[in-house]
Amino acid sequence: MDKLIYTAASGLKAHLASQAAIANNIANASTTGFRADRVVFDQLKISNSSTFPRQPASESVADFDRRAGTIAQTGRPLDVAITGEAWIAVQDKEGLEAYTRRGDLQVAASGVLETGDGFPVIGSGGPITIPPAQKVTISPEGQVSIIPLGATSGAPAQIIDTIKLASDKGSKTIKGNDNLLHVDGGGVLPRDLNARVETGALEQSNVNLTEALVDMIENQRAYEVQANLIKSTKDLDESSAQLMRLPG
């Protein structure tokens, strides 16, 4: 009986994780460069040990949908959309290198080039800093160029740095709670020399709202099945207890 109850409880926990992932996807359906979370249900195994309570050997594993979103034209010079499978290297809150597809770049008051959610963009030697300029442009190769303040009319642009566009091919990567891509176990991804960006455009979220709503309904129904299984187990246990109390 206890095997049944803990199997049902494991199912409830997995469906709660799935529901949270689906809700997060719906909330970020309009977030630039967002990749949808998903939950992969792995096989659940119940230990044969007599130790109480028994625990499943494996549960749900969080992952994300790696398909690219659609590209929308914006006309803004600092908006970039990666045309391939590369990632923009940024510095996370811990000061470590991480990766994103979010290309709505901006120059902070400190002069640091940042993504729309505030992560500094990494160049050849760390975060890219933009000096005061009349104009900032980004080439298809990711080169950041400026026309300095006070430059004469027709003055050539000066290359400041090159955005690191990284390849995740052959590397095990995971998506963190900060919505950034991280190398599993630490480390950094190599630069992708063939990567290109499209300026004046942004990659949209790859969340399909219709699919997300259907997934939410199906997950809720599966959750109810697991909850009913726990209730049925309780009823069976009470019935067995009543039989044991019958006079001999």
C-alpha cells in the first residue's frame, strides 16, 4: 500500500513542477529571446528496501525548448538577432560568463553595453564599455563601432570591440533560473567565428501560447488523477482497517 501512495506522491510532485514551468512559459510569451521551459518525465523507480519512507530513484528533469523564435524587424540600431544557433555571451549576477539570445541591447549610464534585462555583454576581454559617442552600430560579425562625440562630419567609425558569439555544440548546457544558458559543471563556451547577427531585428520568444494552454489543461487533468489515486489509497487503507476490527 505504501508503494502506491509514494508513487502517487511522486507523480503529484512532478506535475507541480510541470505546471510551474508551463506558467512561466505563458508569463514570458512576449519576452525577447526567451526559450520555453519544459519538464521531461524520467522513469520512476521504487526501492525494494524496507526503509520507510521509500523514495523514487529519479524524478522530473527540467529542460528547455532549444528551437529558435521568429525574428521581428525593429529598425533600432542596437537590436540584434542571431541568425544561426550561436549565443550572445554575457556576465551573470555572479560575475561568470553565461549566454542569452536576448538581443535588445542598450548602453547603460556607466557606458557598459547591456541586454534588456541588465546583463553586461562580453567582448574580447570582458564586458564591453562604450565611450561617449554620436552613434553606435553593430556589424553582422558582432563588431561594435562608434562615431565619437565631436567627430567631424564624415569621420570613419571606430571599432570598439566584438561581441562574443558562442557555440554550444558539443557542450552540455543548462538553463538557469536567470533564463541564461550555463555550461553544466562550469566553464565557458568557445567563440563561434561563423556566427552572424541581423541588426535592427529581435528574436521573439519561442513559446506557442496555444500549445502552452493545452499542456496546462492536460497537466491539470493528470494531477487530478494522481490526487484521486491518493484518495483511493486512503479509502482502501481505511476499509482494511475496518475489516481488522471486526469481532472474531
